[in-house]
Amino acid sequence: MDPQKSYDISRVSPKSIWRENKAKSYSFYCPLCKSPRKVPLHSRPGGKHVLQIVLATAFFVLAGWNWFGWKGGVAIVPLWAVFEVVYRLQFRAALLCHYCGFDPFLYLVDVKRARREVESHWRKRFEEHGIPFPEKNKPVAKVEAGNVGPVIPETESESSDTEASP
């Protein structure tokens, strides 16, 4: 390649190289514990889901034809709303990390609440194994050099008793 030859930037395509993820699932790493995660759901319902709702509405219209007639087609609105709620709840539950309890959706909404949820997850995990959960801001016992166990400070009543007895 000729080192004096310059690159023509005007030939670069103005089209973005970013492409939306059309895969069946999302693969990513948990931002808290770095474990590999895979979400089998897509963030938005697809054509298959719309077809399922239309077929469910058609079944509802045919089943209730004597009472509703063609007016039963309006049932698509509440069926779609229920489907949308259930689908989003499933997607949110799939985002939750089972290893560390991190919920990215909750983290976007309220960081402090997300921290509390992660802490409660770890409290449950420690409790399952019978290990006491390490408390925050708990004073740590001082250890002197050469001493294996923690040093327990003497109280005033103990110190006055030891001074009085020779």
C-alpha cells in the first residue's frame, strides 16, 4: 500500500453500522457479579404475539356470538392490555440476576431500592447456608499483635475490682 495515498472519507457510507438485535435472545454480563446472562425473551412483542391475540379474540367472539355478535371484537383491547402486562412482567423477571439478585430495571428506577433488594437477596443466601450476614458499620474488635483472639475492653466495674485486690 502506498503510504502517500490518502483515504477518501467522502466515500464512507453515511449509514450507521449499528444494527438492532433481532436475535431470539439477549446475551450479556451482569454488571454487578459479571456472570454471563441470557434472556430468552425479546423486549417487544412480535408478529407471532399479535397473531395469538387476534386468534384469542376471534375465539372469544365465536364463543360469545349469541350475546355479543360483532361487538365482541372490542375484546381485543382488554386482551391486549392483559397480554402486555404479563409479557412485560415476564421480561422483567428474566432480567433479574439469579446469582447476585441485581435487577437492572429497578436500578434505573430507584438505585437505593435496588441496593436494598440485592442486600436482601444476599441475606437470604447467607441464611440458607446458616452463615451470619456481615453487618455494615458494625465496630470491628481490635486484635493486638501476638494475640489470636479479639481484645475485649474492660468495663469500669471490672477494672476497679482488679485494682483493689492485691
